[in-house]
Amino acid sequence: MNPTGSASQKVADVSATVRALEDAGATVISSPTPGPHEFRAVLADPCGDAFIVYGPP
């Protein structure tokens, strides 16, 4: 699955958001990973559509 062109959402706490989304039925494709400017995680909704959440390190 290639998340290029996927929806993205800035959040205050990436790890907490990923946990909440998993509890709601999302699947983690890429766990929160630090980058040069932000943490980023890639998930998929129950239909398999990929999306990105990102936020401050």
C-alpha cells in the first residue's frame, strides 16, 4: 500500500492518536516514526484506505 496522495491530519500527540484510532478499528501500516520536522504514522481505515497522522516531535 502506497500512502502517497492519502489524506493527512495534524494532531497534537501522534502516539495517543494512533492508539485511539486502533481502538476504533484502524490498522497501523507504519508506526509513529520521527522525521526531521515531525512524527508521522500511516494507518488504514476499516475499508483499507490509507491515511497519515503527523504532529510535533
